[in-house]
Amino acid sequence: MQSEEPLKGQIHSFESFGTVDGPGIRFVVFFQGCLMRCLYCHNRDTWRFKGGQFVSVEDLMKEIQTYKHFIKPSGGVTASGGEAILQAPFVRNWFRACKQEGFHTCLDTNGFVREYTPVIDELLDVTDLVMLDLKQLNDDIHKKLVGVSNQNTLTFAKHLAQRNQKTWIRYVVVPSWTDDEHSIRLLGEFTQNMKNVEKIELLPYHELGKHKWTTIGKPYKLEGTPTPTKDALDKIKAILEEYGLTVTY
């Protein structure tokens, strides 16, 4: 009887010394494929479900071991993308292996879960931290900015709260899209009673990923959108703090 072929993950790339995708120094795997179409996406080349490379858990663990002395003290591993949760069975298996080796695990996700099969909770069971992107609480604006409704993401956020899953909310501040007071208060109202949310990270919009759109011949529709000022970020931070939330940027 032939042994079953091990499950493989389809990844775009990895970063061995990531410092912005979770606490400490992290080994970050960017998974291939995403169902959202964020106008400001800085990983535009990860959208397609074709391309990338297929790797096994064993492949990744061998690579991670090379850097374990740098990432173990205060860092860990992060599954990002694209959208890692679209490959939940593989990420679950990888995180299980990471936990066995004592690595902190972080899931960086947009929360676009369409079906709550057991594998979703099995993945969350071996996830130390979820970094959840809430793009925009106003669904009409969300559809224009991201291309899909925010309802799946908001349902996932509520699921994390029910599980009391340690979560950081990430919110990209895009001038004229997500920085108005009404949108900020919607975010505050939605998250204020979620005891699992440790903090909200404000991520200032930037054009650092614009070249990836240009490289693949796609128009960058936010051309000329400025990076928010410190004063603008401070005002947003102050509004969210009115809801008893911890806010950083």
C-alpha cells in the first residue's frame, strides 16, 4: 500500500527576519492567493491562485530551523499572504509542527472565511495570536475599497471574540477612504466589548507596493493618495481611546 502524499502549501515567498508581522523577529510565509482586491494592496502579486511554489511542512520546518536562534527568544512564525486562511489545513499542520518545536504562531488574516468547517477551529487552536485586518466597517465603502462585502470578516471577528482568541486588529488609515470620524467610530463601537482584542494597530497608508502593480501591468487606482499625517493618526487614536481601546501606530 502506497503512503499518502503529504499535504503541501502554495506559497509566494517567505521572509526570514520580519519585524512588522507580529511580535519580535519572525519567519513570515506569504501564501499565494487572495479573494479580496484591496486598492492599496502591497502584495498585489499574491492574488492569483496560480504560481508560487508548493512546499511541505517538512520543507518549511527545515528552513525555519536555520533561524531559530534569532526568532525563538521573543519572535516566532507568521502565516500571511495573500490570504493564509484559504489554505487552512496546511497552515494548521504547519502551526502544529511549530508548536511542537516551541515557536510562537501568528495568523495574519483578512478573516474572509466562507464556511466554518472544523479545520478553522483546529487552526485557531494552535494559533497564539491572530492579527485581523478590518479594512472598513462601512460596508458600502468596503465594497469599493476591497471589492467584497465585509460581512465574512465581521463574522470571523465575532467568532474570535467568542473563543476569546488573542487578537490584534489592524486598520489601514487611507485618506478619504477610512479616516473619517464616522468610520472610526464604527470601528470603536464594533470592537469595544471584545475582551480578546489586545490592541488596534493603525497602519498608515503608503505607496511602497505600487511598483508591484506596475510590474504586472495593472493600474494603481490610489495614485497620489497621501500618507496620513501624525496629527491625523493622533486624532483617530484619540477617538478610539474613547471606547476604552488600546491603540498604537
